[in-house]
Amino acid sequence: MKHHIKATNAPTAVGPYSQAVKIGDFLYASGQIPLDPATGALVSNDFDAQVVQVLKNVKAVLNAADMDFKNVVKSTVFLVDLANFKAMNARYTEYFGDSLPARSTIQVAALPAGSQVEIEVVAHAQT
């Protein structure tokens, strides 16, 4: 059975989609951008601040499904500028620690709301 996950500590969906969908032991989380959950506004134009907010939003979605970063088996990172790859990795490692999932990182032309970074994850409850 499919369950829609709604995290109150993450921004509401800005379109017709769920923050995450849980099916069996798997959680498929939609991409998170650096929106402040309280205001719905972009947190900052500063790249580092954006990455931190994205990871906080991902954490909130995972927690709403009784999971955390250790449960993530795959992530996809979207960057507007691959020159920020090293800076993103520094913050990413702080949140994932030694529990590193498989990952793809892709440069894109643009992201919603003027974001410079977006991260989506797939997690598994038994991990």
C-alpha cells in the first residue's frame, strides 16, 4: 500500500506532488530545495546556507517516515553550477557521515524558486 508522507518541519510541496511516498520498506522522497518551512521563501542566496537548508528539509522528510540519513540508499543532487561540487560535498558529508549512499550529481540549467541546489533521496527502512 502506498502512503503519502507529510513532514510538518519541511516546506510544503510547491506543486502537485507529495513530499515523499512510502511503499513497503522504501521511501521515495521528492527533491528538496532550500525553502524555509515557516515562510516558504528561499533561505538565502548563499550557496552554503542553501545546502544546509536542503539537508535540513531532507532530514525532516526522512524523520516524518521514521527514518534518517542512515536509511538513504540513493541520492541525487542537482546543482546549477558544478563549481559548487566541493562545497556541497563538505556539507553533505556532515549529514550523511559514514553512511554514504549511492549518488548521482547533475548540473542543471535552473531549479525552482532560484535555488542553486536540490537533493532527492530513496531510503529503505531496514538499512
